[in-house]
Amino acid sequence: FNIPWAAGMQEAFPTLNNDKTTVVYCYTGQTAGQTTAALRILGYDAVSLNGGMGMEANAPYGWANNGYETVK
């Protein structure tokens, strides 16, 4: 699910399942890296998707830029 950076984080983080690894992503991975750091500080097992979901500006990095399936 989507957790916007800053607004709503305090309410949303506690709803995450701490028994499983949380994969955090954004377009390029930059914001996801910051969010992952915050989650780890709070004790969550979190990782950032390398390169994010991908966009033209960060090609060839990212999930979609590598041809992996996405569902909307």
C-alpha cells in the first residue's frame, strides 16, 4: 500500500507487519532509501527496491525498466 513521505507516516508505519520483510519502493529508489532507513531505525525488517520502479530518467535501472511485470 502507499505511504506518502512525511504526511501520514506516523499513522501508517504501525500498520505494517513486523513479522515479514517490507519492500519499499518509489520511482528511482531515493525516497525509498530514506523511508527504509526510518523503518529500520524503528525496528522493522525493511529493504529498498534497487533502482526503484524505474522511469525514463533512471534507465536502465528500476523494476519496469528491466521489463519485469507490473500490475496497476
